[in-house]
Amino acid sequence: MLSKKLPLMTAALLIALALSFSSQAIRAQENKSIILATTTSTQDSGLLDVLIPAFEKDSGYVVKTISVGSGQALKMGEKGEADVLLAHSPDAEKKLVEQGFTINRRLVMHNDFVIVGPANDPARIKGVKAAKEALKKIADAGALFFSRGDNSGTHVLETRLWKTAEVNVEGQKWYRQTGLGMGQTLNVSAEKKGYTITDRGTYLSLKKILGLDILVEGDSSLLNVYHVMEVNPAKWPKVNAAGGKAFADFVVSQKGQDIIKTFGIDKFGSALFFPDTGRKDMEMF
């Protein structure tokens, strides 16, 4: 009787072992996949097309990128729907850290925002030094202005500038919200011959097809700073904490910073972003 049961017991044991190994393999595969929530500017500029393959090759991780406005990217971190965040909305980022949703916020890079518009420049803002004065001239002229309107880092900065300029844009016919990412908003602005605020990197990557000119630049209020943060596993135990940290470590490493430093030079003649790891003068952001 016992001899008849042995094959059945052996089969059951083999099945259990197979299921166990299968489960372990699935978990291992999941642990090698990380979710990066980031702003559209890092995607639209083409930076991630260079940065991510280099990270994946070095680390063995596979990155799933979700490119949205910084506000949405940070919200994903708050909800535990991503493993690591790369954003450019400093005030909102600091709040997320203070609330314990993210950890290890680190400075990565910067570029700047510029105000772009049609070459005929109906509001006559070309060469104006202060961004707030340029916006006031656009409002006074009733010239078309296109806002992302998506709570992204760009939109947050734009809203702050309108407030500084003491211009209320609500209900104004010349003020349009696209609800789109940076690249798409630039395309709409070009098609409708309007003004918009954009990060320089995305603008330069699309410049040839836009027909928009940089009209205002260089104001200190237009500085655009990026940080990387890991989603806090103490808040969300299911996040891939090791993977998120590995990506964050990479973008602030010498290799990651070198990629950022040289990105865009071959194609556009100048770098689109400037690496900032270790810069004490940028710690205020």
C-alpha cells in the first residue's frame, strides 16, 4: 500500500517545488523592474532615451517610465504607484519629503525656462529682461498665451510669475490652457502663433519644427532645477525600494552626471541640462 502512495507523494512534492520555483522566479522578475514617474520634459527632450538604457545595462533593472507633469508624478509617489521620482517642482517635492512619502531627495541637474513666441512678436517682449514684465506686456496686448494647465513644474512656475506680475489670467480670452505636456503645448503654440513658457531642453529638441523664437531668457526667476527622490518603503512596503535607490544613485553618480553633461551637444550644439551633484550653491532649491 505504501509503495503505491510513494509515486503520488513524489509527484505532489515535485509540483509544490515547481510552483515554489515559479513563484520565486516571478518575484525575482518583478524585483528587477522599477517604475519611474517623471516630468514630460525629461522624456520630450530625449534625455531619458540615453540615460535609461545606460542604467539598465549597468544594473540589470528594467525601467517602466511614466512621463507626466511633475504634479502628477509626485502624486504617484504619494500614492505608492512608483518606485522613484524625477521632478522639477521644488516646493511640492519638499512637502512630499516632509510628509514622509519620499526619502533621499537629491539634486540632479538644472536648465532654465524661456518664454517663446512667434517671430513677429505681437506683444513686443523680445529682449525684456524680467519675465514678469514680459508676461504683463503679453496680457496688456491680449496676445495668445498657451499654458500647460496641468499642475506640472512648468505650470507652477508660470502661475507664480503671473502672480508676481499682478495679472489675473482667469477668464481671459487670450489665455488658453492645453492640459498637455510640454512638447504638445509647444506644438499648439506654434500652430496658433502664441506665446508659452517652456524648459529650454524641450524647446531645443523641437526647435526645427516649431517656428517659435526664444524671446525672454536669463532671468533668475526662470531657473529650472531637477531632483530625484525614492518612494518611502516605510509608507508603501510593496515599492521596489532597492530598484528605486539604484536608479537614484545612478543619476547622481559620475557616469549619470557625465551623460547629462554631454547630452544634446552633438545634435544641438549645446548641452540641454547641466549636472549639479555636489553643488553647494544649488542646495537652496
